[in-house]
Amino acid sequence: MSSQYKIGQRLMSSDEVIALVQGYQMVPQLLKESVIDQVLDDIELTQEEASEAVQSYCLQHQLEEPEAQKRWLTHYQMTPNQLKALALKRYKLNRFKTDTWGSKVESLFLTNKKQFDQVVYSLVRIDSPEVAQELFFRLQENEQSFSAIAAEYSKGPEAQTGGLIGPVEVTKLHPKLSDALMSSEPGQIRPPMRVDQWIVILKLERMLPASLDDQLRARLIEQQFQEWLRLQMEDVRLETVHSENTAVV
């Protein structure tokens, strides 16, 4: 006899639950977690590591107090054992990531260092080429400061900061802005240039070369993991497997 599940007053079969999971677009998350579970199966933890995993997870999610933990379990409709399993999974996953890609971080960083370099720059954006040229002349003649012009004329949120933007990674900027800033010297003001619907005047304030700190190290490892996971997901499907007596999804 197959199990039934109840949500509110509604009784559902396993097939109906799966149909809901599909309808709610939750299958990719289900498959992703399944792929992760399989790769973590062979990772063993000592008792001390397991205890550390649970303590760390509870601390991160503010579940140290019994009442807080009880509310959390009620909200997610999980058991204490399921909470422990989740904590162990997160701990194992961090180990898997570090063991698999940790030794490659330095090489990845050196290969891709330019994409992590940051800049601080000032910008004025307006919609009139004639006005932009006039403002550029004022800047060249030191008739008005860049911050004053940005505050008075710029049409974007940078007007609130006197045109100052950053630090921001160069690769996250519009390609035209990125190219202009990368070919500038600190303090240099670029002539007006069109970027999409705007006429832009740029000034490079300073360049901040990337360094491999803990935050960037974790980011590089996460990028490699996500790419690995994406490739694994290409061959994973949710399928119905029929036997003589039962159908298992």
C-alpha cells in the first residue's frame, strides 16, 4: 500500500507530491541536493568533527537555545536528527570543496587576476553631448570640481556622492567604462563618451590590484564548485522507474 501525504485538508499520493514539486519548479533544487549527497557519501567525520559541525551550524543560524531550535524545527517541519544531518552535510560539503579545489586557488587567481582588480572612479552622466562638452572644458580649466559638477548635473545615483563610485571590480562595469578606466592614469579625466543612452565623463581616482585574501579564496573555490555542479546536473534527470509491483519516482 503506497503512502499518502496530507497538507492541510488535502490528501495526496507520492505521485501527486512529485507533480507539485515539478509544478513549483523545485526539481532542479532536488536534483542538485541529490548530486551533492552522492558525492559526500564517502566522507567520514570523527565524533569531534560531527560535534563541531552541529555547533557551528546552530551558531550560524542562531539555534543555540533549545526554544530557538524548537521553533526552527517546527517551521521547517524537521526532526532533530534531520537538523543534525543537515549540519553534517554542510560541514562535509565545505571539506569537499576545499579538498577538491583548495590547492588550485593560487593558480586560478594568477590566471584570472585581472578580473578581480578594482577601481574607484568618478562619473558624470548626462543626456546632452553639448552640455557634456561644456562640462569637460570646465573640468580641464579647473573652473569647477568634478564632485560639484556631478552633484549638480549627473542624472544617476552617483550625483548623491559627488560622482564617486567604488571600489568595484573592473569586469563588472560596462565594457566601455572598463576599457576607458583600464587605459587611464589616476586623476585623468576622460573626454565625453557615449555609453548606451548617456554621455559620460570619467575620472579614474585609483586602481586597486586584487590580492588573494580569505574572501577571494572562498569565492574562487565556490566558483569552481558551481561549475562542477553545473556539469554534473547536465546528466541528471528525475525519472519514474517501474517494477512489477511498484512505481518509484
